[in-house]
Amino acid sequence: MQTAPVGSFRANKLGLHDMSGNVWEWCWDWYDSDYYKNSPSRNPRGPSTGSYRVQRGGSWRGEPARLRCAFRLGGTPGYSSLFIGFRLSRTAE
């Protein structure tokens, strides 16, 4: 098994490709395992500080239950592995 080139699979219901299962994606948010228990229900921004950054989406080597956008882990900033990457995005034209 290995990573797949961008766009190898069909888009999800929102028209987005590769949102889960290729590599864990680093997110800007700080990680707090209890954050969503008391966060705003609309557009939560995550905690303002922390020791770990959020990783989402699961990797090709992960357990099936973790291969979804809503599943998140906390990782030490600067940590790298074959199973972690990041997503570049831009505003639609």
C-alpha cells in the first residue's frame, strides 16, 4: 500500500477530492480532546493555544474507523512521517 496521486478517486458529496485516507493532514488548529464539548456549534475555531496541532483524515495505513474527516488526532508540531502531509488550498475563482 502507498499514497495515491491527487484526484485518484471520485469526489465526495461536496465535490472535494482526497479528504480522507491518503495521509493524515496537518491542520492549523490546536488540539484539545474536549474542545468540541463546549465549542460554538457554528464554525468552531479551535483553542487559541496548545501543545499539539490537529491532524485529520487518516492515512492509507490507518484503521478504517479513523479514515474520515471528522476524526482527529493531536501531533507535536514539527513531527514528520510517511503518513502525514498537508493540503494546499486556494479560493475558487
